[in-house]
Amino acid sequence: MKRFQTLLFVFLVSIPTILQASIKLPEIFTDNMILQRNNPVTIWGLAGKNETLTLVFNGQRVQVKANGTGQWEAVLKPMTHGGPFEMRISTKKEIITLKNILIGDVWLCSGQSNMEWILKNTRNAEQEIAAANHAGIRMFTVARAMAMQPQQDLAGGEWMECNPGNASKFSAVAYFFARKLNEDLGVPIGLINSSWGGTNIQAWTSWDVMGSKAEYKEVDFSKIEQSFAEAQQRKQAFLDAFRTDKGIEEKWYAQDGSSAWKKIKLPNTYEGTEIGVVDGIVWFRKTVELPDLTEGKMVTLQLGPIDDLDSTYINGKLIGTINNPTMARVYQVPAGILKKGKNTIVVKVTDMGKRGGFHGMAEDLFIEHSGKRISLAGDWDYKASVLSGSFGIVDVGPNGFPSRLYNGMIAPVTRFRIKGAIWYQGESNANEAFKYRTMFPEMINDWRSKWKYEFPFLWVQLANFMQADSLPAESEWAELREAQHQALSLPQTGEAVIIDIGEAKDIHPRNKQDVGMRLALAAEKVAYQKDIVYSGPVLAGMKKEGNRILLQFTNTGGGLVAKDRYGYLKGFAIAGTDKKFIWAKAEIKGDNVIVYNNTISSPVAVRYAWGDNPDDANLYNKEGLPASPFRTDGLSN
């Protein structure tokens, strides 16, 4: 009874404190955080108006007074790395204590899906997760948020220690980047992951920059917000129809013939057919004749990658469903479903953003039995269940209007001191590479202006992706890589070239280890001034010598090498005065490369690794870092 009375007394005494609690910290300040070393550190928040607060941390005691609206700010003097420490913030009414804080280097990690890609889905995931015990690495994932105006605080997030459970759900690129820095520098590394898949660079750039562009100068925000509200209502109507898919209600998966179905060629995306640039649910059907040998036996059905979600039926029976726009659909058909003669394959495709449908190659679609394949490419039937175009939907996502991700996911942390930023984005801007030459450095400078200092900024050049070219060809992805590379003209910048680790059929390469490692090498050179080989060969100049072109390189490290068992260089193309490129021979001569084709007597330009997927490009330095793709023509186009 005495213990109960004591607890009751404590509770009653605490009621006024609870009711009058006034200290509020932004979401970025939690237990387990890392604060930036060797620089003044700003801590801010809200309290009662004109209230006095005392902040105690690592031997420092700072007293500040909130203003008339309750806003306050305390600045800690620079500190060397170390910890863990506790931070205590108090008023006369209450005390807030944050625990397990380290002092080290904080890196902002941003971009689209390849930065967002979690450790659980990467190469050797099981082993990597099991080994992800690093007390000196802390991770913060910014909650997704869009806003028309810069926000004062994040929508959510929490600093977490790096252990197998937490790391498995965190950005793989950021984790591998931090792991190498932590091991090499012996300094705690904090990671703020603010990324969103499928987003363009315009969404991440502030309105100070985007609003100055001609197409946005006359924007009326009240009308924009109203149009988004109306579009959201139309989208909700679309989603309601989406949830009640009439294809399921009417059992389209069991239909083997109907005049309501239209003809279509597959593989193809919605955009590549009369379906158009829409989202939604479309059903596809094909009837195939099978010989007697398939009946009652196990058969493999392959459909290639489908964007986003498929539900695949054979003869009215569901045999599989996958929700991954880059994964090839490979289904083992259980015995007894297929039969001799006519069999009906029906695929329900659900797409909620960009490039819906079958986006593989013709050879990806087949039925296989005992090593024999029956092609499924070509004529199919299709029937739309619900399409966004029927609702007049405009893009209300992050790419629908510029700056909304900057406002919701970057602006709230611009007062939080960082060491630098890493960036993995560009796939969503590949169709506007020329504009990216301007937009990318604009965004870098924009962020630096908001933080009010020129922090190191490092990025990942786009990987090789899609089908390799049999002949030299133009390439939007190559032009985007070129635009990224040109941003190295800005000070305090670095680039991780990954032209050798992409996957033809997957826009998300599973090898994130090399991505993080190469970013870390760039950081050690640019941000930490270490005397290391941090980059692969970079074109420095060219000189014509008769019917040959001599290419000069920097960042050759221990020397140029051809990563080929026979020592042959590949991936080079050359053009004469007609500007038509053909494959070339290339030879290493010291820190130079000689390029030629004996059919061209007067060469004018060379390209290297120029294509969506130059999978045979093999120029490296001895340190194992690949040369950056380049062209000597067209830089001013």
C-alpha cells in the first residue's frame, strides 16, 4: 500500500510537468544520432515562448532563450570524434535526454530507387546482413513526403544503430559506403537516407532554382494546389475502380474466346501500343497448341520482366504472381494443368507508374519442356479492366511538379551539419540528358547554398543497362552519363563509375558493394584528401596521328590495362569525316590508347563505352577501376 501511495504521489506531482511540457525537437534529433565533428553544430527546436533552455553535451553547457513564437537555437563548439554521449535539454519545467550519441561524419544519401535499394535485396544479402554489426555506423531513413512549400520538419524518421536487423532494411549503397569509410578512417559515420524511387532531379531541386525557369515563372500556386486536389479526387476514383477489378469479378482468367478482346503484339509496354501512356490493369491472353508430350508433366513458362505486378493463369488456374518490374517471370507449371491441344495463358498486368506491360525481348517469352521451346512472342489478345486515362488523371506523384521532394525531404535538414552528400539518380532523366548538364550542377549548387557551405558532393554514374548494341549507336543513357561526368567541373565533386556492374534486364544491379566502395574511394580523395587512386582512367585529350587517334588519360594509377584474358581492348568506336561510327581496334601505349580502323584513313572522333549497355568495355587501371565512358564529338550539341 505504501508503494502504491508513493507511485500515486509521483504521478500526481508529474501531471503539471506533463501538461506544461513544451520542448519539441525536430525529427532528425533522436537517440543514437551522429553529430558532425570538427564544426560548429546547431541544435534547434520549439519551447514555450520566451522560455529559457539549457543544453548540456560533451562538457559544453549552452543557455538560450526561445523567441516570441517559441523557436530556439543552440550552437555547440566544434568537437573531435568520439562517444557515446548523452544530450540533456532542459527548462524549469522539464528535461529531455537523448542517449547514445556519437560525434563523427554525417553524409546525406539521396536519389532514386538505386539509392533506396535495401541491403536485403542485394548480392550476397544473407552473408552481408549477418556481418552488419558496426557500432560506429548510424542510419536515418527520411520518411517519404511531398510538399508545395519548404517544410520546417521531416514527416518522420529515427536514428538507428547498424546491426543486422536495422541494416537489412537500409540503403545498401549507403551502408557499403559507410562501412568502408568507418573501417578506413576509424571515425563514426552517420547516414541520412533521403531517397524515393522513380523520381527526377526536378523534384529534388528547390523552387529558388526551378521557379526561375521560363516554364514556371508565371506559376499560380493557388491554382496548382487546386488542380492537385482535383487530380487527387480523380485518382481516388481510379483506385476505387482498381480495387474492384472487373476482370476478377467476371473471371476473365477463365475466358478462352471473346470479341471484346483486342489484338496486340508482345512483348511490348503499354506505351508502345494503342493502350498508351497510362497506369492500370490490363489482361493479356494467348492460346497455344501443345503436343502430347506436355500433358501431365512439369513445364516451364517464361514471360520476361513485367511492370509492375503480374498474375498469371493457365487454363483458368493461377500459377504465380510477382510484384517486381525488373524480375523475369519464370514459372514452373504444375503437372496436370496443361493438356494436349489448345491451352490458354492469361496474364493480368497491374501497373502503377511508367512503362507498364511486358518489357523484355521476344526470346524471353516461351514455354519449355525437355529442352524444347515454343515461342509465345507475337500475337496476343488484350482487354483493359481499368485505366488511369479514363479518369483524366495527371501525375500527382513526386514528379508531378518540381521541388516537392526538396520541400518535404531535404529542406527540413538543411540546418543539420553534414560532411557531404552522395547521390544516385539519373535513370528518370535519361530522356533529357542535355538539360541534365545544367540541372545537375544547379541542384548541387542549390543544396550547397541552402547549407551555406561547399560540402563534398559525390555521385554514381549510371550503370550499363538494356540490350547491348551490335553496332555503334546513339544512346540517351550514354548522354546522361556524359552530363553527370561534366559536373566534375564543380569543386569538391567526385564520381563512381559503374559501367561494368550493370545488368541488361534489371535497372537495379544487385552488386551494391562495388558502388559503395567506389563512392567511398571518391570520398577519401575529395573529402578527406587522401593520396589514393580513387577513379578509373578519364579522357584528358586526343591527338590525330595519320589514320590513328591517340587518346591521353589521367587517373591511370599503376597503369592502363585491358580486362581481357588475351589483353584486347574493346568498346571503342571510330568515325571518319562522314561521322559514321564503326568498331575500332585499340592498343595501350603507356598512359595512352591508340585507336584505329584501317578502313578509315582520316579519323575525326572516337567513342568509348558509348551505349545503353556497353557490356564489353574493358579499359581499367591496375587498381581495378573502370574508365569513364566518353566521346570526343558532340560535346557542344
